[in-house]
Amino acid sequence: MFPIFVAQGKSQTRFKVGYIDQTGRVIVDPVFEDGTLFYEGLAAVKIKGGRWGLIDSSGEFVIPPTLWNRCQFQEGLACLATKSGVWGVINRTGNFVVEPKYSLMFPFCEGRAVARIGEWEKSRYGFIGRLGNEIVPTAFHRAWNFSEGLAAVKLAHLWGYIEPSGLFKIAPRFEGTGKAKRSVDIRAGRFVNGFAPVWAGQDFYRFIDTTGALAFEGGFEDANSFSEGRAVVKLGGRYGFIDTMGKLAIDFRFTLARDFSEGLAKIEEKEPRAGVATPVGFIDPDGRMVIPPRFSSAESFRGGLSLVTTDDSIGYIKKSGEYVWQGPFVDYGVLC
């Protein structure tokens, strides 16, 4: 099931949301003010008046539209913010199983959810379990979800990695700030395939293994965690991909590249120009162009389809590049 954004009149900002199946057949009529992707069989939708609820694949409400914000289910639970912006956790009946008391929460991953208390400089991060118990105290300056049994956490300006117990497996020693970078908070990446990208200083990212040792030769101007056996890396102002041996798998020839998803990665080849969308296309793991760059924007493939836009249309394409559904362009914002 995939959300469609159907224009209302000639406006590019007014639309209704419905849902199609993988063939492009409309399953849920476009009657909602907004809507998200499906997660664990449920999608959050907004009705007139601004309240949110969650529907199943037939379009029926499983959780009535009484919520103040959208949410997504992960591991059977969903982190949700109240009207006042305080976060808690609900179950699939819409009842709070963790009462709202946090200033921010991330979705559950490997049985734990990142939770934050406080704001700005006084904020601290920790991890809670499915019953709301504080498994790892809120003592860190930043934290990211667990992946392969390790989570990146930040103390002062240094990143390290903790185990589910909260004890450090990799002590904080990776800088959180790069002197030559515009970003003031260079975060440590997730472990995938046993490796994670970290800011190693000297204006370069490096990959480490689960012991914290540097894994591959050389550094990169930018680097993502691995996805489907490839990691996006940047060198000389261009993006390419390495394999899990650290070898260059796809040359540095793209002005922009994103992670592989379902066997395809979206890329851009032309230099960006102010006010002009750079055409987006898709490559396979060997770097072959599968769908030539011709879209103004494109989401990564999920469930066999990608949401794409052109100057005058929005629609879903399959991996052949053919449309299964298409309509007049609307500015849908961010697909959640």
C-alpha cells in the first residue's frame, strides 16, 4: 500500500491522500488531509481538523483519529508526541504503555528506543525498553538507535558505541565536530555488515569494525553506513560506492548518491544549479544506469515502487521506470 497525493483544483499545495496497491489500483479513496507510509500494517492519516489516526490496509481506522501527531509502529509500538510536545509510547490499541514524559523519542529498534529529556544544551539522551523501563540512563549528549547490538552515543564532543547494557564497547574517541565542515555535529554512523563510518579527524571519515579499529585504507569526505552490500562515499567532490571489503565498487562520478534499497540507488550526475532541479535516476549495484535521470525528485524504492516527481506530475514508478500511477504535480512535503 502506497500513499497517493491527489491535487485539489489547480493548486500545487492542496491535495488529498489515498492509497494504491503495487499495481496502481486505488484501494483507499483520497479523502485524507495527509498520510504516511504503512508500517507493520498501519498508516497514520490526518482528517479535517488536524487530528491523526491509524488505518489498516482496507482504510478502516484501527486507532481513531484522536491523536495530535503522526506516528509509526516499529516492533509493535509507536512513539507519539502529545499536543504539548511531550513524548510517550502507545500500543496498537492507541493506549499509552509509556506515559508521556520525554522531550523527544525515536522509534524502537532492537527492543530499545532513544529517549531525550531536556532541551538544547541541557538535553540528555538514554534508552528505554518496551515496558518503559530506563535501560540506559539519560546521560549522553546525543544517541542513535541500536544496530547490530551497538549504539552510537556522544559524551561532550566525542562519539563512542555502547552495548545494550549501556557499557561502552568502543570508548568515546571519535570527534563530533569537523573543523573544515559546515556541520557542527558530525555524527557517528550505524553498524551494518560489521562496519560503521565515523569522523576520524583530518577532514575525513573512516570506517571502523566492532572493536573500534580502522577497517579500510584511506578516508572519505563523506560516508554512509552500508546498505545492501554497498556504502555511499564521497571523494574529490563526487560520490561513489565501496563494497564490504573496502574496495571501490562504483566510480566517483555522481554529484549526489543515496543508499541502495531493493537493488537500486538514486543518483544525480549533473552539477546543481540554483532554482533548477537536478535530474534523478537509478543505478544497480554494478553502477549500470537502470533508470536514466529524468525526474525532479525520487524516493528510494520500497515495496517495488518509487514516488517520483517531474515539473508537472507526481507518481509511482516500478523498477522498469514505467508508471503505475500518475497525477498532476503537488508539493507533498516529506514522505514519512
